[in-house]
Amino acid sequence: MSMNQNGRPPFPPFTRETATQKVRMAEDAWNTREPERVSLAYTVDSTWRNRAEFLTGREAIVQFLKRKWARELDYRLIKELWAFGDARIAVRFAYEWHDDSGSWFRAYGNENWEFDENGLMRRRIASINDLPIAESDRKYHWPLGRRPDEHPGLSELGL
């Protein structure tokens, strides 16, 4: 499902199937750790709240993601559909990363997404908490990039 001139399918209103597809597409994009690519899923004037940071627009999103992935090393993410309706999707997620000193963390959070008619996200509200973990407590062991289809999701991992 690539970007086309008419937007980014699937389009609202969402069904369980299309909302689940949208969540996996977002997970896959974020796991690339390519800020410019990720930003294309958002409207040019998209607004975000990420923790205590407020952003507006794709360029701000790109700059935010560059900073994020410069400090959150070996980032691996799993997202799971929580709820959906019309043009909105609620997601829960967890990701693992380490800092430049080698300390590992698992971040847990929830996101509320709102989409325009072209399937682009116009609003993202994220609440996130970090938990320090031992490297031996990591649960995400796939090679960097897309989570393999056979790798368990959040519910299967008990997260």
C-alpha cells in the first residue's frame, strides 16, 4: 500500500479489518526509522502531542523523529488496535530501545489518531511511559526493520 495522488488507503470510515491494516502499516513505517517516509502518512498541517511536546506540520514531524531515533537506538515497535470508529483509531503500543550508554527501556503508550478523507492522519495524541529493563528482559529480537509476521504481537507477549 503505497502513497498515491489520492491519499493513503485504507480510507475512513474504518472497519475492523481496515483499522487493523492501518495500524500495521503505521507500525511497519515507524520500524523503518526513516523520518521522511513516516511523515508522508500525515497531513501537511498535522498536529501532534507526543508526551509533553506539541508539533504542527510534516517538517516538525521529520525533525522530531530524527531527534527521537538519534537517542532511541535499536528501536523496535509493536502496535495493536484498541478501538476504532469512522475516521478515528485508538492504538496501544510498546517499543524497546537503548540509549548510548547501553541502558535498555520498554516504552508503553496509547495513541489517538484522527484521519482526513484521504486516509492521512491529521491529529496524533500520544501518551508514553518508559520502563528501564535489563537487556535480558527484552522481548523484541527480530532484525531491525519490519516485525516479521510470525513474531508475536503485544497481547501474545503479555504486554
